[in-house]
Amino acid sequence: MASRSRPLGTPRAAAPERVAAFRTGLSAESRAAAYLIAKGFRILSRRWRSPLGEIDIVARRRGLLIFVEVKARATLDEAAEAVTQRQQRRIAQAAEAWLATFPKTAFTDARFDAVLVAPGKLPRHIPAAFES
């Protein structure tokens, strides 16, 4: 049997590039949330997970509920291109799960937005970035 470099039950260290990507994502989500708050939205959830997927931000302003995908890339154009069809389906499924989990959330309209983040730029909010 091969010897182990770490004791059983010890978590494996994450690769440095994964740690960097995780930190970049957290920072981008924080910038996006602050930007939405400045636009008058109230953040209801951040990094909300379900078995169907994750929603980066759920926010509300008056009767409008938004499910937000945050993308951080080197440029805003690259961030916009990173919102794929597969992710859109995953977010739509997660949104259904969120609505089932929080049925008393009163709203008259819901949509899927994106907030794009790039170094040295203000975040770009794209209302109705995609449809479910």
C-alpha cells in the first residue's frame, strides 16, 4: 500500500489558482452587492445554494425581485461573454428553488440580471440579462 502524505481525515489543501479564483469571486460579489445597494436594492441573499445551483445575489427594490449572476474577468466584455446558456439554466432552476424556499417574499415582477466586474472599472449592471 502506498504511503499517505497527509493523515486520514485531514482536508486537502486547495490549489493556489483555485484559492485566487475563489477570492476574486468573493471580492466581485461584494463589489456587485455594494453597487446594487447604491442603486436602491436590498440584498436578500448572497451565494445562495440549492441542489440545483447557486445564485450569487438575490435582491429586491420595491416590487421587483432580481436574481443576479456576477462575473469578474479582466475586461467587462470578457465578463459579459462568460454568462453561458448552461449557467442561465442553472440560475433559473436555482431561482425556482429559492422562490419555493421563501414563498412569502412579496414581489410583482422578477428578472435575471448580471453584474459585470473588471479591475479598475465600475461594475456594470445589466438588467434583464437573460430570460428563464
